[in-house]
Amino acid sequence: MYFKKLLLIVLIIFTEKNIFAQCAIENWSIEKRTELSSLIVEGKVIKLNSFRSAYSKAIYTATVIEVYKIFKGNINGSKTIEIITFGGQIGNELHRADPELELSKDETGVFLLVNNEVKLSDNIKNNGIPEFQGVASLQSLISYDLMYNKAFDGEKTYYGIETELYEKLQDLTGLKFYEVKNSAINFNLFKNRKLSSPEIKSFVQSSANSGTGDILTIKGTGFRNTRGNGRIEFLDANYGDGRRVKTPFAADYKVWNDTMISVRIPTRAGTGTISLATYDSNYFTTSTSFKINFAHLNASFAPSGGSTQYFTTDHVNDNGKGGYTFQMNYRFKNNNNMVNTFLKSLETWRCQTFMNWEVGRDTSINKIEPDQVNIVKLTKNANNVLATCYSYWNGCYVSGTEMEWYVTELDIEADSTRNWYYGTGNPSGSQYDFQSVISHELGHGHQLGHVIASQEMMHWSISPGQKKSSLSSNDIAGGTYVKDKSIKMNVCSGAKLIALNSTNCGYTKPTAGFKASLLNICESKDVVFTDTSKGIIKTYLWKFDNGASSASKTGKGPHTITYSTTGFKTIKLFTTNDFGTDSTVKTNYIEILPTKPPMPQNLKFKDTTCIGTSTYVVDTFNGNYNLTWLFPPEASEIGGGKYSKQVNWTSSGGPFKILVKSQNLCGSSDSLTGSVWVMNNPVPSFTATENGREVTFTNTSQFADSYKWYFGDSDSSSLLNPVHIYPLGKAYVAVLKATNICKTVVFSKTVNPYHPAHIYNRAKNEIYFSPNPVVDQILTSEKVLSYKIFDIAGKELLWGDKKNINFEKFEKGFYILNLKLLNGENLIFKIIKKGE
């Protein structure tokens, strides 16, 4: 593989979104850490001194920091401070804690601190240097990358130390920093580099393990023929935020020349890009990642007569029974949720890697120190640590500078003040999953370090709300690697580890579970039941319900069953081991279907319907069936539900046949049928022939059963072809409503019945009224039933049924008189009103 030369470093930064926890710590914002810190300084690690606590046998380290700037607090004129952390080396004894702030010589950055609470040895307490502790474990250091002028702080990277980081800290403290000593830090190493930069062109392999002795071989150009203080840098798996871990020891470099480097991969190396620094301060970073599968914790030690180097650690037969015995402190043992979850996590590692860990009798011991008791206890942390695994190592010389190191003791403690989740589901966004955190710490007890791979148990972070209850293949491979080498040799002449096996690794009662190959099965067809139970299981008992080819079975399975009866079946599984019994019952879990399902019942529909939408329904039914409908081409399906179908009829006629049948995956029923006639909607139309005020209407409608006419003058008719005499000479809108069983449809047309010739002559009017012209009143004959008087524009002025019509109030001019006779006839006359 080849890499393009980069002008800017390409970092693969693995972070959780918004909120995360490094290892087993709660993420604290820079605002919170600044507020809680009593001292914030910029400085560089210049020395590390190990000592035993005055309170216990535990080893601590006092890391001496040369102080450059103070952002908060006071060190009373001192130029240096000491940071006290758990872990360190005295003689051939090493102690470590995970998580804990690990500092290396020459490490530079900003340290966020609180006053020390550790009981110091006299030589540390009386050395005149102020002592502090980290305010937030791993988050107590904002680490500098001087090559690129960056500062790494977990989920935040500051691009510009003197600008962005300094300004942030001064904004939070409200104070300008105080310079204790000119640091002479060069923040522009990259800009000032020489032009003859190296270039990494390929890796010999694409993945390896860290801390196991695996070698990474790099090929390229410009590496220089001597290493000097040159180095290979990996992403730091303890943080995953882009900061790098250096490989400083000469013993770790097997080959270094101008075109090839072979280097032992250090324990904190994580998946990501690789950086190369030459002795003359030239720098190169690959654009492609190198994969770290798993990490093994190492003891860093300078043997007598040799240089500092890394040594792998092994497990031994510590308890005389093949491994190690954990003992629960009484306070921890009284929390049933914690105990049960711890046992699940312990069993997960025991049964995946066969590491020989057991739980012994309870203890009152509550101190973290090497006391030959592998304690599991509770604590109340003042910082952000959720849980911690403490490893205690001893080393011995084999020959020359060759050494062996082994685990003498493991202690685990968990913070009792956290909002823990103990269930089998997913924790809420404010909870930490206890099983995930404890399983991670047991991984450290397994002597595994961090990786950068979010799906794995040993990933460098876990978020609130996140759950990791199982081990990845790499987690298992790492644990198995440590176990396998521990069972092969008698480390330091001690008894070697004895591995567990699949029959004795269980530590909790089983969790019963199973699945079926099918949930809907045809009668007399096979269904296979497969065990998905968890834990070590000694006995199985299956119950398959009625009609099964075997009512019950024993053994893990898989079991193949057929059923002779249909319907829903309830399946039961009972599992047992030495720690108890568990069962699971899945009610109505599977359904056995008949080969020929029952026919649908009671098709409901109208046997005579209309063009347009119709709905067809059958009775509801039980069972896992679907309906299949068949309609003629004249009907198109437009919707429906499980028991119904809606169609759109586009043509009339009939009878049309409708079929519906039930169907399952096994077969179909007989069809339920129905017949339907489809009617056209009415189509109204008419013609109108005018003859004076008399209009003859001719009905030309189709498909109607009845009609209703509205002539526009308040009169109506139900005749097929009516003749109507209009009262006035003006335009009217005539309306015809045509109706059948389907619907009523309206048709309208304008008619104009007025012509002067249509007024009856004077001779005829004398039969019915007189006089005309009129001065004051008109007398009507006995043939007249009622009258109406209109002006010439058609406005109604007067109506009544009297024989005398009073015209005195009317102005002279023309008027229309409408007489309705006793025989029903309507007559219209023009009236002239004269002046007196």
C-alpha cells in the first residue's frame, strides 16, 4: 500500500458523539474540571518517583512537573509540583490502576489538579515540593502535540495552543495566566521542519496486536540511517482523541535504516495512522490506518544491567486451585444487583477465554493494597471514576536481563454513588450499564489494554446509555492469548495457571431461550426448535404442546417436530445447572395452519348496484388467512380491509360473478360466490318548444325511473312530458331531475316564453273580466279562481281571489293580468290603465 505525502497530519479520531466516558470514567466538561480544580498549570514531566503510601502497602508515583504557567491557583513560589497517581515500581514490584492518569517523561500539557489526599511517605512529604492529584483521572491532562501546535482534551481538540487553548482557560478562570518560567516551547515545529521529510510508503502487514511482542515493519524513504532520538508514534488507545503514544525504548527497535523500520508495538498503541519522527525533527504521518486487534498490558522495567523495556505479564495458580479467587467486601455483597451482575460478567470471561477465576467467601477487608486478597468492593469517588481494576505484578530474573512478570493480585472497586443500570435491556441516557463497566474492568484484570474499536469491550470509552454485554472476537482472542501463555510455563518457578473448560466455567444459573425455524407452519410439516439459552446448561426439558409428534424432548437439540392438529401452540423450555433453573414460555408462539383453510362466510353486497363504487364484505374470522377476491373486468379494485373489498364499476350489465376465497401459505379454500347487476346512472335531457307563454317540454332522458320538473316560476310537475304556461314574457331556467336507484341527476335549460302575440285578444278577455282599459277596478267572472297582476317587467304587484280587482292605486300604463280558472287553466292578458 502507498501513502501520499501530507502537508497536514491526518488524524483518525475515534470519539463518541456529545457524551462519552474514557475507560470507566464519567466525562466531565472543561468547564466543570476548571471549576473543581484548585490548581491549573502548564508544564512538562521531568521526573517520576515511586513510593509506598504511609497508609497501605500500595505503590504510588510522584510525578515532578516543571511549571511554566499558572492559570488558576498558587504554588507559593515553587518552580515545580508533584502529581500523585496510583501505581509505580519499587524493586521487582509493580502496581497499576485502570483507569489512572499515566504520565511519561517529557510529556507536556496543561494539568488540572486538586490538593493531594494520599498518605505520603516521609521522603515525598518532606521534599518541599507541593503535591497535587488529578481532578478527573485521565481527564486531568490536556496533552500537547508540539509538532502541529494542537492540544488534545478528549472530545475537544484545540487548534492553536497559545490562542485557542490559552484563551479558553483564561475565559473560564477570569484570570490572565501567570508565567512561572519561560518554557522555550516551540509551537511551530512543523513550520520549521527541514524539507527532506521522510515518507512511509507501506506496511508489511495490515494489522497486529499491541504489547505482545508483535513487530510492525514499515517501508519507505528518508528514514535516516541511524535512529538517534527518532521514533514511531501510534494513536494512544487510552484516549482515542488523536494524541499519540511514542515508542521511546531502544530495545523496541529491531531495524532502523533509511528505507525500513521494524518496531515492537507498544501496549498503548491503538488503531489509526502511524507517525514517524527522525532524529533531525522531520515528521511524516500516514493517511491509512494500521489495525490493532487487541492490546496486552506490559510491565515497563529497566532490568539490572539492561535498558528500560516492556515485559508481558502472566497469570499463575495463585489460589492452589488453578487461578485466582475474588472475595466480595460485605458492602458490595449486600447489593444483590451488583453481585448478580458481577457474576454474569465473570462468567462471560470464564466461559469465553476459560480464565480460572472464582468467587470465594466474603471479607471485611476494604483496603486497596497488595494483601493477598483479591477484593471486590465499593467506594465513593470524589472524581469522575466509575470503577477501577488494580493489578499487582512481581518480576524475577531468568537469566541476564531476561525477566518474567506475573499477576500476584487483582482488586476491583466500583463507585456506589453512580446511577447504575443492572437490567438486561438498554440503560437510559443518564445511566451507566454496570455489566458493561465491570466486564471492561475484568478485561483489564485479564491483562488486556485499550483498543480503538467502538464495538469491542476493551474500547477506550463507554457512554451513558450504552450497553456492551458480550465480548467481541478480538476481546476473546486477547483474553485467550494471555490465558494460553499462562498455562504453558511456570512463571518465576510458581505454579502455572490451570484453564477452565466449557463444562465448569459457568457461574450463574442459565438463561433459557429458544427460537423456531418458522412461526407459521403447514399441518404435518417440520418445524425446528433451536436452543438460544445462555450460560452453562446441564439439563434441558422441552414441551411442545398438543398435536406434536413428540410432546416433550430432552437435550439441547435442535429438535424437529411436526403437528397433526391446527391452531396456536405454546412452547416451553426448562434449563438447569448447578446454580439453578430457568424457564421460558412462549404462549401462542407458532401457528399450525390447515392445508385447506375454511371458506369465507356470508358475502354481504347489493345484488343490484350502480356504476361507480361498491363495497363487498365477508364475516370476520380467526386464523392466519388472507382473502383473495376475483371480479370481472368491468370492476377495478380501489381499496378495502382484511374482510372487505371496494371496487369501481365502469360498465353496466350483468349478471356479473364475484368470487372470494381464503388462502394461507398452505393452500386455498373453495370460493364463495355472488352475482350482481350493474345499473347505469340516469342521464337527464329534454327539449322545449315555445308557443307564446305556453312551453311544451319533451323528455329525452335515459336510465331514469322517475322525473321532477321545476319550471323556474315556482311551479313544478312530475309528468313525463309536461306543457307549461308561463305568467310573464321573460327568460326562465327550467330544471329536470331524473332519478333511479343509483342516484338523481340534474339537467337545466333556459326557455323564453314571452311574445306580444301571445296576449289573448280583447274579445276573449270579456268572457273572464271587464273592463279593459280600466280606470279604477276590474270585475272577474265566476270562472276565475284567483288572479295575479305584474308590471310590464314581470314584477308581481298584486294577487288575490276577490271578484273585484282595485286598480285605483296603479299609475296609467300597461300591466299583465294572470287569471287562474276553476278548471286549472292559466290565462294571461295585457291590461291598459287609463287616467281619470
